[in-house]
Amino acid sequence: MVDNILDGIIDRCYDIQANIRLDNNGLIPNVLVITSTLDGEGKTTIAAAFSIALSRKGHSTVLVDTNIRKPAMYSIFNVAPSPGLAEFLQNKADVENIKQRINDKLTLITAGSSQVNPVSLIDTSEMSNFIKMLKEQGNIVVIDSPSVTTGIESLVVSKMSEGVILVVNSRKTPCSKIRFAIKDLDNNEINLLGVVLNNTI
């Protein structure tokens, strides 16, 4: 089971969620994005573990992979990569067909696949309305997005959220890149909930 493989990271995510609640009047934002400064910093793994942790606490959670360029979430949960978000946004699949049940409280929506520029799919009212619909259904929506410095869609989808968690590889990410990512989020008036240092041991 993926839960068992990620158990150590899931335990860390309980601490992350507690810190977010302390800074957010005891609440977890209904829509949050987990991104990184660069590719390969572990944001997808953190997003998966964070979502499982929420579901274990009884929160109805939908995990959405918006990294259409380099989808990876499907491999963590060992599910079919398509149909997913890309197919839905191109009217090739309806919403019920792209939902994959992970446990009683957690649903995964994979990125799917498309030959179309992902920005043209993400930067749309359809995407914004989709996130709003998931939220209004009583879910916490966790969005795994491309890294800030490699895909503009990260900023686009972050603008649709209530807050962003930035994952940083403590061993390899240059401080200049971290500062650039944080400045980029700030310039776009995106609420940075916190920075998670990955690979600290």
C-alpha cells in the first residue's frame, strides 16, 4: 500500500498541517497548492503524503495533478494515468470518469495527457470553475503543480488557490532560486503558507 510506503512523510505532514492551522485560525485552506522551486525537489511526494494525512484525519480530500507536462502522481498511487484533468478540460471526459478513489476520504485526479500547451488548458475559466466546484462539494482540494521556475501554470493555478506550500530540497536548491520563487509568488499576490525543507537528513 502506498500509505505504508509514505508513512514517515505522512507523519511530517501532520506537523505541517498543525503549523498551517496555527497561522490560519485553526483551519486548513480549502484549496491549496503544493509546488517547488525547481523540478525534482519532492513536491509530488509531499502532495501525496499531505493528502493522505488529511484523509486519515477525516477530511474529504481531492488531490489534483496539474503537471500535464510531466505527470507523476499516477505512478505514486499506481493508477491509470488517463483520463485525467487534461481530458476533462478538453471535453473528452466528464468529471466522474476522471475521479479515482484512493480511500474512503481521498480521491485522485491525474493530470492526464494532451498535445495542447498546458497553459492554454490551465489558464481558463473552466479550470477555475472546476476547482470551485470541488471546493463547494465540501472537499479540501490539494493541487500538485509544476515548479514555480519551470512552468507559468504554477503561478496561474496558485492564483486560484487560498495558499501555497513551497517545497525546497535543502541539499541542492540554490538560495538565489528560492528567493526568486518567493519573490515571484509575492509579486503575484499569492499567499505563501510556508516553506517545507525536504531532504534534510
